[in-house]
Amino acid sequence: MNTINPYGKAGGIRNQTSTPKPAAEKSDSPARTTQQGDSVSLSQTAEQLSQIQSRLDETPAIDRAKVEAIKTAIARGEYRVDAEKIADQLIALEKERLA
């Protein structure tokens, strides 16, 4: 009788262990090995995404200096809205959305 295990594959679950590859078989990807011999290899793309995520985590979500400058300009009555620029950007956004 064929059964489907919780992982969606027919048949039973086999106990599989991974061992580090000999030096001649290792890929160019960086690998991390635990004391038990298990290893994880990340592709170059995964490494790049990890680095980008780290930089994003360090970047503040709000440019506080810009917010303060706008607040000050509003308080002084010096903040001007360029309606034409806003309209152009809205039109470009809608064109992109409809494309």
C-alpha cells in the first residue's frame, strides 16, 4: 500500500544523513559545517541577498533629517508643493500600473 507522508511524497521516510564532500567535490559556494558533519551551502545569489538584507536592516526606515527639514519649512511657511511634479508622477505611476 502506498501512503503519502506529511511531506507529500509516496512511501515511507528514509533516514538520510549528509556528510561533507571531499575537497575535490566541494562547490565554489561557501559551506558551513557543524560538528556532526551536516553542511549548508548557500548560492552566490543567496549570499548577496543576505548581505543586502543586512544593509537594509542597518538603514533607518525614515530619513529623520528630511522630516525635520520639511517640518521646519512648513512651520516657517516656506514649504511649497509643486502640483505639476506631483501630477506628472501620478500619471507615470498609473501608466506603469496599467502596462
